[in-house]
Amino acid sequence: GRRGSRGLGQGRGVSSGPAPRGRQRPRAERARSGSGAASEATMGVYLSRACDEVEQGEGRTQQVSYAYGEMQGWRRNMEDAHICDASLAGDEDVSLFGVFDGHGGKEVALFCQRHFAEELRRLEAFQSADYGEALRRTFHRMDEMLETGTFTSELEEHRKVPNPSSRAP
């Protein structure tokens, strides 16, 4: 395949089966079995059954093909968000693929999903093709935006987004 054509999801598990060799689930996770929609019962931050509904998608330009898959798994909340933009700013030579891990809260991951590409494109470093510097500055910009308090109502709305496990089977 072409360089960069592996796409988002490479190396991320999309199965509630055994953990990859050398990596085990926490003991409470290993004790559970079954698949399908998660039940309401939880043990701390874990569901009593994995939510194995997989959101997936794919895309293609002349330069790159990609696919992604995301799954909530054993966690009580889906905390990840992603970006798949194969032609950032209308340029098929520049792509942006990323996963934002909420580290305990989905609202920041969803906030970054919504604002990251726009803020990246605004930077002079991006416009002059200094992509490494542009990415570094954009991550700092996300922190700055979150610290202002200006986006508090948006973060509250993101907290209300239902998790895959909350949908009826």
C-alpha cells in the first residue's frame, strides 16, 4: 500500500475477544464474558458486558485510502473521538488522521474533533507547510481554548452525547 494508506484504527482493537498477547485486561474485565449491547450494571468504570458495537467508515482520494473502526468496549463511557480528513484544506497531498482520547471525559475529545482541523489550517506554520510545528501549536491551542472558559456550554453539550452502550439492543 501507499505510505500513509493504513489509516485510522491501525493497531486499535475492534473486538471484545482476548487482549493482544503481552497485554491483559484488568482483572475485573477478564472476569466478565459475553458480547452484544452492554447492560446497565457496571463495576466502577467498567460495564458488566462489553459494548461491541463498532462504528466504522472509510474514504478515499487519489492519494490515500483509509478506514477506521471504533468501539466502546468494556468502558462505561465512550471517551474517544477521531478525525479522518484525507484532503485537508482541499489539498489531496495533505491529510489529517487522529484519535483523541478523553482520558476520563468524552467532552474534550469531542471538542478537539470539532475544532482541531480548523485551528490547524489557520496557522501560518501550516500555510507554509511546516506541519510538525503547526501540529504542536494546534495541540497547545486546544489547551488555550479549553482554559478560557469560553467553550463551557459546548463542553456541556458534548457531555450529553449518548454512549453506544446506552442505545437499546
